[in-house]
Amino acid sequence: MGKVQIKLEFSGESHEFEMLSSETVLEAALREGIDAPYSCMAGVCTACQATVVSGKCEMDSNDILSDDEVEEGQTLCCQAKPSTETIHIQYPE
């Protein structure tokens, strides 16, 4: 797929930028200088948990979110790679 347009809402601010489909949402956010929350970087905690408002992503690893949470749009940004050309992610306030 190549490049993806992402809208990332965090700490009351909205950031829109381009990311690669091969990088995680967290990697892209940190590259853009956004101080997004994270801890384990391995999909085993929920420090980077956020909601997929629109678009879709696939997680490389997920040892903590239930199937229901994923169905409701929850994702781990350290593991989430976009699978659509645009994606909108919202961190909790």
C-alpha cells in the first residue's frame, strides 16, 4: 500500500500527517515528534491503547485486548499498522 494519511488525536490536539503502511502508529507518531504514551512496545500492556475512529489497522501482536475490545475499535498503537489508505486514531483524554 505504501503511504497512508493519518489523523491522530492526542491531548486535545489533532495531528494529520503521512505514514508508511509498514510502520506502526506509535512509530509514526514518535517520528513526527508527538509525545504519545507507550511502555512495553510489545503489545502486552495498554499504555498505548487508543480507538480507531475510522479506517482499519492490523496488530502484529496483542496479548491484552479482548476480541470484543478489538471489535469495538480498540488498538495498541505500538502494534497497529494501517490496512487502509486513511486512518483516524484517538487516544483517550
